Amino acid sequence: MARQHVWRSALSITGWAAAGTAGIALVGAASIAVSGWLIRGVEATNSSRQTAEERSALGNYFGGVSAVFSGLALLLLVITLLFQQRELQLQRRELTLQREELAASRDELHRNAEADMRSLHVQLTQMAMDDPSLAEVWNDFQGESDTTLRQNLFANLLFNHFVLAHSWGSYSESDLIVHARNMLASPAFRHYWNATRAHKGELPPESAEGRVFHVFEQAFADRQRPTPPSPT
């Protein structure tokens, strides 16, 4: 069975090779016949072979001119593509600038909204400081005297001022450390800080108020450390 399969494969290959050879021979013969017929037709059209050769030379001349114009057309196409690429780059750059402007506009709108909220907070705190009956509605410092309550509300306003200034980039952490040490030198502010530090410690560390809290807490911890004795 294996030998029969081999023989059949060999016969099939031989048959296909013979058919291919015959096809190539037929195509070659047909090409020669057609070429001869075309040559006779060209000679009959041009009256003689010499005339056909002269016209062929003239055709080659125009073919060279056509090649020059084809080269110029290709050059113009390349230049057009380069200009289009440059225009696309400019469009992409313009879109990038527009996105940056939109992002800056969103940041500015956010800052304006935050400033409005802070302004409202100041107004509400001012109302609570001016009217003790209103302070009873919004009072995180239960049991304090009116004077201490006003001091705590004012200290809270100062703390939120530093939060806003830091979030807007007006104060760095180094600046905040200096301001925190100055504020904590006041007994009234230390009283406010002791009353609110537990609540502020629950703020997210990545929030603006949480970052400022940790700066003030560092200044508070530095103040609590005992001062080393000076050398005598």
C-alpha cells in the first residue's frame, strides 16, 4: 500500500510537471506569434520598419519628459504630505494647549468655589461669635464660657486660614511650622488645639486639612518635648 501511494504520488507529480511544461510552451509560442503579429501591424501602420524605429525614438523622448514630470509630481506629493504632517502636529499641539487651559479653568473654578465656601464659613463663625444664642446651635465646645467659646471659634478660623493658604501654595510646610509654633505659643490657641486635636486626627492624611493638622501636630509635639539643659 505504501509503495502504491508512492507510485501514485510520483505519477501525479510527473503529470503536473508535464502539464506545466506544456502550458509554458504554449504560452511561449503564443507570445512569439502575438509579438510577430504586433510587429507586422506596426510596420504596416508606419509604412516601413525605419519609420517605426524613428517614431519609437520620438516616443522614447516623450517618455523621458513624462518621467521628469512624474518625478516632479512625486516631489510635490512628498511636499504635500510633509505640510499635512506639520499641520497635524500643530493641531495636536493646539489641542494639548486647549486641554491645559480647560484643566486650569477647572482648577480656578474649584479654587473660587472653595474660597466662597471659606467665606461662608467665616460669616457663620462671625455670627456665632456675635450672638451666643446662635453659638448654642453650632457649638463644638460645650461647657465653655462665652469668652473661651469666642477664642476657640477665632482659633478655628485661623487654622482654616492656614489650610486655605497651604492648599493654594501660599505657604510651604516650612512656613507652616513657623506659624504653628507662633500660634501654639498662645495659651488660648493651645486650649483650642487640645480640644480639637482628637477630632482633627481622624481627618484623611491626604486631605488639605489633614496635611496642615500633621504640621501643627509636629509643632505641638516639638513644644511638648523637654528642653535639654544648657551646658554650664
